[in-house]
Amino acid sequence: MRIRRAVALVRTVPSLLFLLICMGAVYPFLMSPAFDPRPWGTLDLSPIYPGHRFDEKIGESWLTGDDCKVANGPLRGQSLAELARQYGRALVGEAAAEANRFPLLTKFLFPHEKLSVQVHPDDEAAQSAGHPWGKTECWYVVHAKPGAQLALGLKEGATRAQFEEAIHQQRAEQLLNWINIFPGEMIYVPGGTVHTLGPGSIIVETQQQSDTTYRLYDYGRARELHLKEGLAAVKEKARAGKIVRPAPVALGKSKNHRAPLVASPYFVVDLFELKEPQEFRAGSGKSSVAVLIAVEGCGAVEAGDSEPLTFAKGDAIVIPASVRQFHIRPQWALEFLKAELPHEATEEPSVRL
């Protein structure tokens, strides 16, 4: 028995040493935003990125895509895909479905015109098409002009066949649920939901790490459609809608607050409003990487011996799962989203249209 235990310990030590080395190597990452041109985008991103001007329309600012790169420290210039393969669970955490792939894709969206009507597959449809997982997402409305709208799902009673016919007759928009949106709202969009965004808003999107998109209708623009794959992925009754936002909760006796925005099997997103320094500690359950996205104000993130990181509106910081404690010091005031994987089994959220 003692011999068996000794052998098991010897076999375990190298893996423990490797984990400790990895834990010591990762630190909070300030991400470089990757600006993606889209025909429905805008030249002016100043509401989020003051001073940024572009010669082509920008629709999205990617923050934690596979190809997004670190902007600070010894790992500067490396992509999240490279770091996930190199550091595994020390970066992504135990809650991630795969040890060597970054699990969350986050981005800002800047719709200046209507996006194409599209659908993303759920896990089952994606895996049948050879993809590792689907694309369930959520949208936090940072800004919205009066009258800003988005379309979410098919109208009550509309069928997939009727929707296909409407696409060919150039009236697909008529079968969609169009809803008004307002700043501070969170919208849940499970895979299989037909959707599109109208102009006049700025959105923070959090989703599974997938870019599988099937374009169903594009208002006559000369872009490829994916009707066969897309219609097969469409759900006639999708559980999409607005999350009923609860009242913010005070953090101890401070002036700081946390507002839970959405909890799902794929991600958990909270909104924090800080006016005083705040400590964050890893909770119970499975560990997870976290993504901090500043939507207003400025602050500094401090963790261990790493250099403090200043982040302001439009910036994203990745907190590796092995960083179990960190502090945030707002400069006057800071408002940010914290996105991570659920630490325990979580049901689909309740929504309303």
C-alpha cells in the first residue's frame, strides 16, 4: 500500500509543479481591441473610444476573441488562443468545457445601419455540422438613441417554412419580433434565435467562443446567404428576450454596488459600479477565467506582484482563473461588466419580450 501511494505521489508531483509554474506565469491581461470593419458600422467610435477615427466603417471591437492579443507584461503580443494552449486550466479554469481553448468571446457592437438577419446554431446543431459548440450570446445595452430597436425571434405562430417564403419574397423583417431597447438592459439570445440589430445603439456582446453565423436575409446587399444551414438551425420558439434586471446590491458597507445581469449555462455577467476600492476573491465551485469590460469611467486593477493595470471605457482585462484575488481602485468612479463561466450548474434565465 505504501509503495502504491509513493508511486502515485511521484506521478503527481510533475503535474503539480507544472500547474504551479503556470499559475506563476499568468497575470491580469490588458487586451488590445481588434477593430473589425462591417458595412453596417460607423466611422465614429468616440462614445466608447474617444479620439479614434477610421477610414472605413467599423462594426465591432473584439476584446477576447481567439486572435485578440495581450497588451501588457512579458506575454505581450501573444493571442488568447496561444495562451490557452500554453497554460490551459491555469488560464481558463475548471468550468471551461475545454482545457486549452479560451471560452468567452466579448466585443462591442456599433450598429449604424441594420445588421443582416441571422442565426447562430445551438450546441446540438453546431456539433452536427462539425463545430465544437454553438453560439449562445447576450447583449448589454450601453447606449441607445430614442427609438432604437432590435429583432428577436419569429413572431408568435410563424413557422420556419413561412419564414423561408418571406425571405424569398423580400419581407423577412415582417415575421420578426421588433422590440425597443434602452440603456442598461440585458438581452439573452440562445442559439437558434433569429435576430438582428437596428441602428442607434452600442452593445456589449458576451458569447460562447464561436463565430459560426448563418446569414439569412440582408436587405438586398450583395453578400452570401446561408439558407440551408441557417434554416436548419432556426428554432420557431426560442427562449430569447430581455432579462428582468434586479435592483443593485450594495457590496458590504461601501458605496459600491453589484447588479446581476444574466446567469446561464454558458456565462454569468454582472454589472459593478465602484466609487471606492473593492477586493474581489474567487468564490466556491469550479474556477473560471473572468473578463472585465469598462463601460464608464476609469480604474486600476491590482493583483499580487504584477504591475497595476489602468483600464478605462472600452478596455477589457482578462483575469486568469489562477489569480484568486485582485483589487480594483476606481479613479473617481468606474462602471464595468464582469463576465465569467458559471461556477456550478445553471439553468436558462427567465426572459420577457
